Amino acid sequence: MSSTSLHVRPLEAGDTDTVHHVFAGLSVTSAYHRFGTGLTLLPPRMAAQLAAVEPGRHRVFVAELEGRPVGLARWIRPRGGRTDEAEVALEVGDEWQGRGVGRALLAEVARDAEAAGVATLAAYVAPGNVRMVGWLRRLGARPPRHLDDVHRLAVQPVTGDSGLAVVA
């Protein structure tokens, strides 16, 4: 077994190539859990929306292994919503799930969102996405009161794994 360093960096605005690359690493089940659809190919308009970046409102981070994008995470303040809360979303290629990529992305998102004045990250997770629900709860997210509500995670540096090494 070898160890590969994970690098997390901001996504450049409009970088749809990286978005498509990460999406290509998702199974139909993972795409369904993340996007609510079983798409096998990301439409250009949707890729453009996922690659949009707006300082202070919408930031996206890329996890790379050996220069190859394997995951994305974003925080976004909905327009007209609370300024101290932002939605968070993650996509990690199936091959890299369960290896710390999501945790590293979430740690970067939390640091960045906190610097922008966000106190709470809200994650909309389908009840059937048992793996993500369990992961968020282990990270300390408050579970929703109703099925159509969100998991809320207080923004604070996520412990461990900042200088993460992923076992390949």
C-alpha cells in the first residue's frame, strides 16, 4: 500500500472540466444521493452552476490526488436568507469515499465559511443516504426534526486530517 498526499484548493470560477471529472467518478447511486437524479452525464448548464463562484456567498473547493480531482465541496449563502448560515454540499468519487477526502473538504469549507462570518452549515441529505447521515452525525451535526429539514453543523475547525494522507 502506498500513501498519497491530498491537496485541497479553491475551484477557479467557471472550471467545468473539474466539475465534470469529479462527477464522472460518481456511481449512479452517489449521483442520485447528491443531486436527487440518476444522471450519468452532467448537463452543461448544471456544470456551469456547480462551477460558479461568488466571493462571500458561494465558494467551492477541489480535493486532488496526484493532480487528479477526486472531490468537490461548496458552501453557499442562499440569496435573501440568513447571513450566518450557509448550505454545504460534497461530491466525492466512489473510489475515494471513506478515505478522509470528504472530511478534508469539509474542514476547508468550514474554515473558509467561518472566515466569511458563517456560524452554521446546513446539509440537505436524503433520508435514504444512510452513509452521509451517519457521517454527519459522527461529526456532530444536529439531526433534522422533520424529514424535509436539514442537518446542521456548527462551523468550527473539523478535528484531525488537515494534513491528510490518503491510503491508495
